[in-house]
Amino acid sequence: MILLHNLKSVFHVLIIFQCLFFSAYLFSKQYRKRLSDIILGAFLLDIALVELGGVLLHFIDLRRFLVARLPHFLYLDFPFSFLAAPLLYSYVLWMTRPGRHD
């Protein structure tokens, strides 16, 4: 069970780093930056924040520290989980709009 717990934590951290890295690339892109890049970067940042909540659930010592000092920090990811669907919908809508030429 401990191995499975550690494997989940590794996957959460990998997802966070991949989302942060790709969103940083999309936001720092100089050539042909479009609104779709910004929407996709915001979606990836949102996913990273939601996954950060998953990391906080797996590290017991960190969770105890946060509950003692900053109890509201554990619920930081909750509103961001509702933001993922509208951002993904906006991205798909922008990419499939008629008259889009790349």
C-alpha cells in the first residue's frame, strides 16, 4: 500500500511539472502567439493547481502543518476544479471556429 501511495504522489508531481512547463512555454512564446495559446496555458495552470491539491492530500506531514497554520489553504484547489471545463470548452470553441486559417 505504501508503494501505491508513493506512486500516486510521483504521478501528481509529474503532472504538475508538465503542466507548468508547457504553460510557461505557451505564455512565453514570441512567434505567432494566439488567444488559443493563452486559453490552453490557463487550462494547464488550472490543472496544475488542482493536482497540487492532490499532492497535499498525499503528504501527511505537510497536510498536518497546513491544517495547524493555514487551514483554508487545503481548499485552494476547489474553485479551480470548476474552472477546467469552461477553459477547455473555450479552447475547443476557438480552435474549431469557422474561418480559422493557420
